[in-house]
Amino acid sequence: GWSADETRRYNSLINFSSQVGKALGAYYGGKIIPIGRKKAFITFNILAMASCLTMQIVSVFTISMGKFLNGFFVTVVHVA
């Protein structure tokens, strides 16, 4: 049970980490394409699925890290 202020703060932190991951994924996605689009697609989809597992651990840090990684991996897949 979080208070209303904690809920707002943690929700903002979790969503911000996702946006940072997406921004970095968009930047690095173009640099990862030289390994091959198919290999990048398969690798980063598997990593994105694995990052969903980290979001299942109920902790602000693990949820934020999972959202960051998922945003990064999914955006790399979109760019590739």
C-alpha cells in the first residue's frame, strides 16, 4: 500500500524509465542494423520477452528496469 503521493511518484518514475529506454533504442537501433535485420529482430524480440519477466518482480527498481529494457528492445526491433 502506497500513499497517493508515492503512487504518483513511482508511477511517473516507471513510465519515465520506459520513455528513456525508447529514446535510446531509437538511437542505437540504427547502429545495430549492420548485424543483420533478421538476427537483430530475433535477438531483440527474445530479449524483450525476457525483460517482461523482470517486470513480474514487485519492486519499483525491477519494474522500472524491466520497463526501460523492454522499451529499448522493442524500439530497436521497430527501427530494425
